[in-house]
Amino acid sequence: VNSMLLVIGATALLLIVAILISNTYFQYLVSFPTNLLSFALSNIRKGDIETCPEPESNNELSAAIRQYNATAEFLAQNAFLDNFGNRQPDTDIQNLKFVPGKQDITLLVVSMANYQYLASTLRSETLVKLLNKFYFFIDKVTQLYNGSVTYCAEGEVVIHFSEVPVEEDQAFYGICAAQLFLHIVGDINDVDDEIAHSKYKLAVHSGQMVSSLYSPITQTTNNLSGETLDQARAICQECPDNSLLISEQSFEHAGSHNRVVADEFAEVGEADLIRTFLGREPMSNYKLLIERQAIQLVTLYSD
């Protein structure tokens, strides 16, 4: 009986040791390399193309990893070369989408009025989260109204609506986008259950712009230049906090009092004075839509 127990015990011990050795062997030769390969593949989806460490063994998994590394090196080289794939912008005016200097374009300028104060008083982490939230939501608002961001830095965002074919709709879309943004300012200021107290000035202005300029940011010819941009920024500076200031040109393009509720505000500028109007709540026809869009944006992208 004792001999039988010893045999059973020894057999069980050998089985346990065999299982442990097999498990260690599997972890070292199969599981660990597989996890490394899986991690490398997941990085590709994030835009990071890197090779995977190759195991010393020569089996099917090692061959698969070598194939992956060869593919990763190829992708890395070609992804780099793709940065040079765009041709030089066409200098033939007839081939441009818009004739430079001949297009009336509406701009929306959104400026964080107290950016310098917040940059000097908020913790760096809080400031970064606030700016990220601001830039993210203004981008979503821009997409809703067919706009394009042409400048974004130091708490200021410049949006143009040149992709909208009708000039009157450009101005109206710009005003609606501004009113939508003002509806979500409170949610933007909610950063980690703290109130950031950022304030915003918004201006909508229409005028002649040099269009079809190449943008190194978007790598397309949707960049703009001209006096209208300077005027839009000047109007934005005169805007009260958390308000919208509309130039006379944009106000008339948008349909004046037929589609926009605004009060005459002041004249802006030095040489050429520009009449401006202080935007009020959206008209009842559009107010419900803008309020619904604000709720959906905040709900969809809430933390």
C-alpha cells in the first residue's frame, strides 16, 4: 500500500512539474511573442508603425513575426513617402476651384477672451484639458455647418465656409454655428468637475478673400488670406464676452432680421468703419434645432 501511495505521489508530482514546465515553455515561446505581435499590430491602428522583437526559435510564429516586421518596415517607409505624395499646387487660375480674390467668403472667429489669464492661473493639466475640449467641440460644430478650420492656436479658431456654394447660406451657417457654440460654453467649462470660467468672443464677417491657397495643415488648397480676415479679428476683439458680433455684410447676407435676431451695436475699424450687430437668441424657427444639436453634442461626446 505504501509503495502504491509513493508511486501515485511521485506520478502526481511529475505531472505537476510537467505542467509547470509546459506552461513556462508555452509562455516563453508562444504566449509572450504573441502578445508582443498583438501589441505591435494595435499600434498600427494608432499610426505607430514599429517592428516586433523576434524570438530566437525557428517555428511558425517566428516566421509570422518576421513577415510582419518586413511588412511594417515597408509600411513605415511608404507612409513617410506619402507625405510627399501631393503635387505642387496648380498655378493655372482656370484650374482652381475659386478665382483668387474674387470670392465672397464668410469667416467665423472664435477667441477665448481670457486665454492669457487662464494660461497663467490654471494648472497646466487643467489648461490642456480645457483647450482640448474647446478645440474638439468647435471642430464638431464646424463639421455640422460645413465649415473648415483654417487657424487654431493660442485660444483662437478661425473658420471659413467657402465650401458652402451660396454666399447667403455661408453667412447664415456661420451665425448658426456661433449660436450653437454659445449654447455649449457651460459644458466646455466643466473640466474634471471644476468650472474653468473661460469666456469667448465670436465674430462673423463676410468679404472678399484670396482663396485657393495651399495649406500645409490640411495639405489642400483651402487656405485663405486678405483684409477680411484682419477685419473679422478686429470685430471679434470688440465683441462682449460670451456673445456674437455680426458684421453688416454677414447680417445682410444671412437675411437681416428675416432669419437673424440682432441689435445694432457699434462701428468697428479705423479707415473703413464696419457696422456691427450684436446677435441675440436664435429665431424661434431655428432655436429648437440649435438647442437639440447642443444637447446631442454634449451627450454624445460626454466624458
